[in-house]
Amino acid sequence: MPRGRRNPPEEDPALTRKLRHSFNAVQDLVKEIKPIGLSDRAKTYLRKEPYGDLVMLYYDEFDVAAPKNMKKITTNKHGVVKILNYFDRDCEVPCAFKFGENFIESTPAKFAGITGMKRFGSRRGQKLIQRFNLKKVDENVLYNKYFSDIKETQHSTALTKKKIMETIIEVMKKKKRRTKLDDKHVVCLIGFYLCCVLFCSDKNASSVNVKYHALVKTYETVLEVSWPDLVHEHLFEEILKNADCPSNVKGCVQYILILFAEHTPAGLIQKVQNNEQKIPRVGRWYMQVISDFIAGANMTEFTVSVFYYLLYILFTITCKRACVTDIYTCKLSVIFCIWHV
């Protein structure tokens, strides 16, 4: 088998009900909960959680008085499928996309950096999920408190985003004063909602397997798991499993667009103006612009130029670290070498 071969072309031009996992889901969550309002205590709890900064990015941006002003996160799905087709199925480099002889590698650390998710806790998330026993669901505090009606009426292994959202709103609208436990439950339910619509859901991003309740059993459980590692692993398991039909990938695929964009020369792909500081990097890009660029680009020719650009930067940094006095001469020599390749 040839090394680093590409996947066959996508056969479904409409991509109907495919690749629906979008950061818009976080916006949709915020549009529902901000008019009610998170308490200061709940905000503090949320910011401590791995996904807290991602949610608060959109929460702080959303203006209840002018909800339509919020930037819509749209994506050209053909651009997403195109870059997924460059996934290196031969795994010369783990979790990487191959363009010619060049690789863009993905890691949990990069995922955490781009999404603003905190990477602490252990990598025991998969073990918690695997050990989840539906027959012992009564032991799961969150599930038993808010979803016991489902357990009693049907033998279901999935929960819908509608039900999860309704539960979040119900807890937030509690007539009595919200307790510390209520606020912690809201934060856990938000994490479960993100599993449903963005991280680990079905192909329509409308439901999630009940086993993911193992990750949000308690507020402390959420803190014990490295979510970037878990979500990143799930995403690339999906990419590998659906290598012959990338449009079937279920996971946080918009992350792949930003990963690609961050490997391009500055200014080549338009970024959101004045959004460079104090927010997750996911908020600094227009998804539609990235995916449109990919959809219309000759990836092989493009990536060669990117490779030389990165090589140039690498040599510059190396020269500085080596205390080379004539950096200008060094740069010229690098450019001369590239020109002769």
C-alpha cells in the first residue's frame, strides 16, 4: 500500500445531515441560559472546569438585548471533508494530515490550546465510560436526580439534547434559592450537553449515549478527567473509523479547520479583528472563511509553500538561539537554498 495515500473522493455532494457538530451548539446553549443568568457562584464553578473558558467565551460575548448581533459560526462542509481526506491513514505520524511530504500533526495539547479547554486531571475518562453500567445507573447521582423518568418509562441508552437543555433550564429557574449543589449540577449538565452536541454525540448532534454520564457524575468527577485528551481521542477514532467516508465523522471537526489555519502564513486566511488576547483561539477565526479557503485551494501546491515558509521561520529562530550575529545573512542563505530546491 502506498504511503500516506489519500481517501477516495466524497460521493455525497449534499452532505445532508452530516458533520453537524459545530461550535454553534455552544452559542445555542448560551442563548438559552444567559437570559436566565448564571449566578456568580456558578460562573466561578464553571470557569474551573475544563470546558468553562470555552462556554464563557460565548457567554460573555452574547448580548441579551441584541441576540442577533452574535457572530454565527457557519462552515462549508465540503472544506471540512476535503481536509479530512488528507488524514494519514498509514499513521506515519500519529493523528496527522499529510500534504505531499509534509504533515500537520494533532495532539491533545494542541486541541486544548485551540479550544481553551484546561488539560488537567487524569486520562481515565475512557475507563469511566467503559465501566459505566446501565443496570447500576441508580448510583449515578446526576442521572438519578434529573433523568429517572426516562429510566422508568423506557429502556433507553441515549439522551436527547432537548431533554438535557430542558433540565438545565429547569434547575436554573428553580423557584427556591439555588444552592451550591444546584450550581454544581448546572455546570455538570452543561458538560453533558457539550458531549451531546459537540464532543461525543450521534451523527445528527441531537443525542448522546447515557454512558457519558460517567464523566459528569459529580462536579469533582469532571475535574478528575482530562477532557482534551478524551475528546481528541474520540475525534481521531472517528476519523480513522470513517476514513472511507469522512462525512460520517462524529466529533469536534471544526477544530481541524483551526488547526490547519494556524499552520498557514499570517494574513493568508482572514481572522477576526481585535480578538487576539484573553480568549480561546477558537474565537479568533471565521470558520466559513477557513473552510471556503480549503474547498477552493490546491492543497498540494499550497502546502509546499507553507512548508518553505515554516522552514524559513525555523531557521530564523535557530539562528537567534545560536547567537548568530548576522541574522540577515543567515536569512538570505535560507532563501537562496529554498529558491534552488
